[in-house]
Amino acid sequence: RPREAAVVRSVQFEISGAAEAVPKCAQLLGKLDNLQHLKLNASGNEITDEGLENLGRGIGGCSRLASLECNVSRNQIVGDRLGHLGENIGRCADLKRIVLNVSRNHATSRRLGLFGQGISRCAQLTSADMNFARNQITDDRLGNFGQGLAGCARLGNLALNFAGNKISHNGLGRLSQGIGKCDRLSTILLDFADNQVGGGSLGRLGEGIGNCSQLSCLDVGLARNDITGESLSKVLEGIGRCALLGSLGLDLEGNQIAKEGCWHLCEGLAYIKELRNL
């Protein structure tokens, strides 16, 4: 009797110094119908958008994926195919956890909304950790990206890193509105250090996060932006509506917060009634 083929459920790929290996890797992934756990590290390989599209096509063929870790940092990705990547990830209907690192490329916001739209089809997604730090992302399409996240009705843990881009208060405000529709979130980690965020966005940030009624842990990095002290009490007033919030981290280093700003900060913290760790 012929031996039955082994069923592969977990795979780890490491691509080093060989961008030309990406199509073969993608082709192989497309044949692993029963794959549930995929860890792919393709950092630092001069991969272009075409290579990213190939990888996305391979990932999309693994329709039973439950956990995906994909690192394509430090490549030559401009972001024109980010929409295709999101669309293919959205084909993984059983996906519960995603860790995606697209940091230190040349990605713009052009297809970020389409990427979010694709992710929104992952109805089982409970944990998302996405790193877009050190790219060329602006306010454009950040709102659409946030609306895509709002489509993930089961999302409980969210980490977003947009540090070192070109995002202002407008983009952060739009993104916050989408995050605020994820009403099952219990943990939110946001890093917007080294951008162009001014105080005008912080009220909208507080309003959005304040709608996350299950939130218990929040960490927001806003170091080295253009924030003044006047807006701090507004954001904390909004966050104070999260009745279960017990742990809060705020990084405000390198902004324009004077002595009066510290008073506003202390005043705002009083809104968070259940705070235990700061």
C-alpha cells in the first residue's frame, strides 16, 4: 500500500541574501493546503513590490492558516502591492493571529487602505501586531486602514507601530476613529514617535480609544512630535471612558510640554478611575 503523504501544519522559512528565492518560496507555500502556522523571515533581501506580491499570493493559498508571522523589513518595498498582500491575507478565513513587519522600507500610504480592507475579511482575527515604522507613510488612507481594522469584530489585542513616518494629527485622528469601533479590544499598543503629530489630534485619539469598553491595557508612544500640554487633559478625558483600564503607558519625551502641561496631565489622569499601573 502506498504511504500517505505527510500533512505539513507548521513551517518556518528563512530567506537570506537571495531575493530571487521569493517566487520559489511562494510557489511552495501554495501547495501546503493544510498549513496552520507560518513564520517567514525575509528581512534585508532587496525584495521589491513584485516580490511582496509573490509572497502574498503564496500566503493566500494557505487558506487554513491560523497564525502568520511575516517579516519583510529592510527591503525595497514601495507599497504599491500592499493592497494585494492584504487581499491575499484576507483569504485566510481561519487566521487568528498576525505579526507583520514592513518597517524600514520605502512604503507610502497609497495602498494602505486596500491593505486594511483585505485584513477586514479575517473574521476570526483576535491578535494583530503590525509594524510600518521608518517608511514614507503620510495621513493619506490611514482612515481607510482604521476602518479595515474595525471589520475584525473579534480583535482583542492590537499593536501598531508607525514611528518615523510623516503622519500628522489628521491621520492619527482618522485612524483612531477606526480603532474605536473595535469594541472587543482589551490591549492596545500604539507607537507614533518621530512623526508630525500636533495637539489637535489628541482629543480625537481619546474619543476613539474611549469607545473600547473592554480596554484594560493601553500604551501610546508619541515621543518627539509637536504636542503641547493643553491637549493632554482632552485625550485622557476620552480615555477615561474606558471603565476597565488599569494599566496606562504614555511616552511624551521630546515634545513641547511646559509646566502648565504637567498640570493638564495630572488633571487628565484623574478621569481614569481604575488606574493601577502608570
